[in-house]
Amino acid sequence: MKKFTVFGLLTLLGVLGFSCINEQESFEAQLDRDIEQLQQFVDDNEIDVIRQFPPVDQPSGNGLRVLFTALGTQMQRPGQNPVLAELPEFGDTIAVEYVGRFVNGVAFDTSIEAIAREEGLFNPQRTYSPLEFRLGINRLIPGFEWGVEQMRVGDKAFVLIPSIFGYGRSGQGSIPPNTPLVFEIEMVSLNGHRVPGNFDEEEEEEDEEELEDEDDA
């Protein structure tokens, strides 16, 4: 009986060990496939990247990437709200516009009505507006929150998300299991602070008044 028990234990340990190895190999193989597909998306769409995180010479190895196409700090003016230059932290309230896409470019979700109509996603019962959430509290997919953590108000970026940082092996709704995702994100506000428009009405009126004063002089 003891021999059988010992043999059974060794067999069980062997099976568990083999299972762990297979799971690790499966994870690594899936991650490699995801990274390859995400890079193909970048190549196919010729994204005009002005900065990326992590930097090209410091790859993270986990496949998560943020490709910036616009920087909010470039829209700021001297003396503007310093909060606009800060990165978000845990618990901060953030508002973003977004488009979620598969690696073939097809959109599956968006906060923008015009894009929803264009992509055949429009739902008349839905209100299209920036997604507002508290970082680390509202339980969004890890890759989405990680990407937003790297952004400042006014930034626009493509966030590349391997499936393990998305909906994983289970998938959700229209998103199949083991599906890498791409989100186009614009950070609209951080704790209520946002980048003013470059030429809002008040500033235009002030500029016109200054020009009139100069003409009168």
C-alpha cells in the first residue's frame, strides 16, 4: 500500500509538473503570436508615432506598448494648469475617448458616435461620451489601464494589448478568447482638468479686442 501511495504521489507530481511546463509553453507561444500580430497592425497602418513607451531600445518583453501620435503638453501654454503635465495615479478620475479594434482593424467598441456609425456599431440606446473611470478601481482590463497610466491630458496614442492583458482565454462578448487588442485613446481630462482649445471663443474675443485697441492707437 505504501509503495502504491508513493508511486501514485510521484506520478501525480510528474503530471502536475508536465502540466505546468505545458501551460508555460502555451503562455509564451500565445504571447509571441500576440506580439507578432500587434506589430503587423502597426506595420499595416503606418502609424505616425512621435514617441513610444517603453522606448524602442528598452523593450519590456510583455508586449504592452503605447504609441503616441499627439502630446498634450504641446498644446499647453506657459503658466497653464500644472496638473495637465502630470501622469495619473491610483484613484484619479480620468476621462478618455477611445476606439477598440481587433488587429485586422475592425472596431468592436467606441465612445465616439461618429465612429460607431461609420463602423456599424451605433446603438441608439447608448449615450456616446468620454469614458470616465477611477484608475485602478473600476476594474477595466489591465492593458487598458496600464496604457492610460502612461498618458497625460491631451495625449493621443495607440495602446497595444496582448490577450493576457485583455480578456485572456475566456474572451468577452464579441471578443474571442486569446485575442490581442488595440485601443486608440485620447485622454480628455484628469480629475476634471483638461487642455483648453487652442482658439476657444473667449480667447478669440480677447484677441479681437487687442487688435481693435491697437488700431485705435
